[in-house]
Amino acid sequence: MLYEDYLERLIKRLADEENIEQSGQEIFAEVAEAYQIGKLEVSLELPPTFYTKEGENGTAVLYQAQGQIKSAADYVLQHTTGEKGLVQLMVYRLEGLPAFTAEEERGLHTILEALYMNLGRWRLIRKIKRLSMTDALTGLVNAGGFLTYIDELLQKKQLGRYNAYYMNLERFSLVNKRFGVRETDLIIARYAKAMQGTMLPDECLGRLGGDNFVALVRKERTEEFIERIKGMTVYGMLGNQEMPVLVSAKAGVLQLDDHVTNCGNVLSDCSIALHVARHIAKQQIVFATDEIREQAYKEKQIENRFAEALQGREFQVYYQPKVSLDKYELVGAEALVRWQSGERMIPPAAFIPVYEQNGMVCELNMYVLDQVCRDMAEWREKGIEPVRVSVNISRKNLSNPRLTENILAILDKYQIEHSWIEIELTETMDVEESAMLIEFAEHLKAGGVAISIDDFGTGYSSLNLLKTFPADVLKLDKSFVDQLEETDKIVLSNIIRMASELKLDVVAEGVETKQQMEYLKSIHCDVVQGYLFDRPIPKDIYEERLKKKIYEPPQ
Ligand code: C2E
Ligand code: CA
Ligand code: CA
């Protein structure tokens, strides 16, 4: 029979369908015509359960024909659900049509039963979809939910009204230490709720996990929202005591416009801005400009090319001579890395900070040391007497517990006398790090390697460091000699006197003029490193200096 034919088709369609509210009109069209149905309506009255805290009440029209529809239903299918709720499926005819025949009612019954069976499934799908878009701890949307919302606004061409934010809570590891993991979770949930309370209905706040949040906020509320980011007080429980917790975040902000085409880019651009805020600009809030994006892109490239460049020996060691002021004699050199990338020479300022951040600098430093030792062995072969060379080691290297052994092993591989190598280290204000630094320096010193404190005077606790740090050499930062104002002179002459009492050698960096040199000489600073004598120079030119050893007095 014809009607069974389309009944079968309908049941199959229902089973395949995921969103009946959207496609009901189309799915029921054929049946509606056959039965002359005016309207098909579902009503739900579901009590609250563990999963749906508010229960679910309401009606939805799944199909509606053109024309006047009867006010009372012609056929109703009722079901009580497992949770003692009531589901009603109601069929209305168009005004003026007679009631259904018994046979039609049997057909309708089958249709509505099939619909009812699928209703439960659709509700489940909806619930899962909602859950998969939600962060369990805070009830905010997660990354998926956030992107879905951005996408919706994108479709509606309304994205341009908003700024997107990527936030990371500051010092949250301290909160964790103080309150413990469980209470910290609750603090995050309270923070989320407090922030959510400040949002407008069309704005969106999401959590990406951990202490990372995202937000979409109207442009005219930027200032207001940034104030919230800077500080929001919630509470945390310590024992029975409620303690105030000031939660502040660092944030990257992206000003959206309607030209955005890919919602994934919104998140990644914001996260780039956050990265800049945290690691580079060290500011609390950074707006993602084209410049920042370009910078991030360049850094990414520098990062990606590291292994290849190392393999291809693109990193080269330059030597900058250190010259004694009594005889203008070459007494040492600092090894400074250069990156020869094709025709281009990339200065260390462009890549060292990037590699400092991701830890690659450790490998690079060891590579430089290796290259220096290799060069020294070569000069020995050629009968050229070398001078001591200093190599920069980053504090990042300290996390390697075998650092001293590794360094000495490189020296021994080329049979370089330990006293020919000096390691330059910079000061630190971190107490724990400082302890590690001192231990490392003591080990090296015991191994016969010299130690210098680099950029002395720019750091934090310089004077204290002199007492505790087993250094052989102080390298005075260039900033002392740049201007040579009266105060510089006072500080400088006193540092040099103190250093000589502590039996430390002093090297003044960045000496560019004869006048600077004369002053340094007058206060008994004996060794300088600077453009006045030489810039950092490639190995072959440095080799010439090594052979000659003596400089002409500067004119
Ligand atoms: P730094 O260790 O303080 O090195 C001294 C810097 O001052 C060098 O810059 C040198 O070229 C520059 N300089 C020396 N004399 C003068 C002068 O008279 N005038 C001026 N204007 N500058 C002078 P460079 O080679 O660009 O290196 C910059 C920084 O990059 C270094 O500062 C160091 O922190 C880092 N770096 C370079 N090579 C390495 C390396 O192999 N390992 C590590 N970890 N860092 C390195
Ligand atoms: Ca240095
Ligand atoms: Ca320096």
C-alpha cells in the first residue's frame, strides 16, 4: 500500500536525523499532505534530574502548514517518561476538515510512536553536544564552545563588534601552593562565576583548561573589561577561614573586524599576543597588532630552523679581543656567536632571546664551546700561542645536572688546558637559581676553568654577589662607560678598587673612545674589550691578531 511506503521512508528519515527542530518541516511534508495535517507539536514537562537541574518544559512545533489551524488537537499521543515527566505529541488539522478516521488514527499512532522513540535520542544528542562544549569545572564554554560561538557571530557578520581575549591567571602556582589543588579548583570556579557575572548576554567567557581563559567582549566595554582582568577578588578557604584572593590575569587582546574568515585564527592570534605579553613585553595586557604577529612569525621561523642551522654549521664563532692597557697586548677574547643564514648575517639579539626561552640556547652554547676548543686545537697545531677565550653560558644550562662534566669533556676532547677557557655567567635575582649558579661555579673552578660575572652592574644584588660568588673576573657592563658622567665615575672607581681588594680581574666592556680608555687607565682598570680595538671578528682575522698580539696605541 502506498501509505506504508512513505511511512517506512519517514521512520528511516527520523532515525537518521540529528536535529528535528531544523528539519521537521521537510521531513513531515509528505505525511502531512497525505493526512492533511495542519500542525505537529511536541510538548515536554520534565522534572529536574541530576543532569538537568532546571528540568525541561516547553513546546516545539515540528511542522506547520499554511492556513488556519484548528485550536484543539485532533490526535494526541501521551507518554510518561522514566523520570515521571510527560511528553505529548499533538496533531492538529486545518480548520474545516473533519476528524481523523480510525484507520488514519492507526497510521498516525505509528508515526508518532516512531517520533517519540527518536525524541529521547535527540535530547541525548543535544545534551552531549552541550557537554562537549562545556568546561566541567566552571560550566563556561570550552575551546570548542568558544569557537562555535565565534563562528555563529561570523555567520551573522557581527564579529566586528567584539574584541577577543586570551587570558592567563598570574601567579596561580602560588595559589595552588597555598590552598592546595582542590580549593584552587574551587577558586577558579568562583573566579569564573564572578567574571561571568560581569558579561553581557551576547558576550562569551570560556575556559581552555588550567588557568587559561578566553573571552569575547563588546568593543565599547574594553576598558571596563581590562579593569576586571587586572584584578577580581574572590575567596579561598584555608581551614574554616575565608581568605580574600585577588586574581589577576595577563591577556592578549585581538581587535576583531568582519574580515575575519577563520575562527581558529582568532584564538591563535590572541595566544600570540598573550605570549608577547608574558615573555617579551612583560606587560599585563598586549594588543595583537600586525607587528606582533609578524614578530611571532619570525620567532617561529627562527625556532624551526635551529636544528637545520646547527647541522649545517650556519652558526659561526666570532672573537672579540680583550686588550691590556699597559702594553696594548691581546690578553684574551670573548667568543660571540653569529648566524650566517645564506647571505644574511643574523645578530645574536635576534635569536638568542628566542632560544633562551625555549631552551635551545643550551645546545647552542655547547656548540660554541666545542667550536672554540676546536679552533684552539687548530692554532696549537699551527704553532700559534692562544690566549684565554671566554664563552657565554646561559642560566638555562644550569638545569642540566651534568653541566660541569659536559663542559670539561668538551675541553678534554680537544686536549685544551682548562685554564685557557673562561665561562661568562650573568647575575640572577632568583635565590634558588643563585644557589645553583654558585654551586656550578665552584665545580668549574675546582676543574680549573675560570669564571667571569658578565654585565656586572646591570643586575640586582651585585655587591652581595661579590661576597658569595667564586668569580675570577668582573665584566663591567657597557652602560658604565657609555656616558662617563660624574656618578658613573664614582661608582666605577669604587668597584675597581673593591675588585682589586677581592683579587678579581676587571674587564671593561663596550669601550669605543680613547677618552673612555684614558679614564679607565687612570683608575687602574687594566683590560678593555670594545670597538676601540676590535669588533667581534671572524676566526681568520682573529688568527692574525693572535700571531701579532700587540696593538698600536689608539690615536
Ligand atoms: P654580551 O655577552 O654582553 O656580549 C657583548 C656584546 O657587546 C657583543 O654583542 C659585542 O659585540 C658588543 N660590544 C662589544 N664591544 C662593543 C662596543 O664597543 N660598542 C658596542 N656598541 N657594542 C660592543 P653581540 O655579539 O651582538 O652579542 C650580544 C649578546 O648576545 C651578548 O652580550 C650575549 O648576551 C649574547 N650572546 C652572544 N653570543 C652568545 C653565545 O654564544 N651564547 C649566549 N648564551 N649568548 C650569546
Ligand atoms: Ca658575555
Ligand atoms: Ca657583557
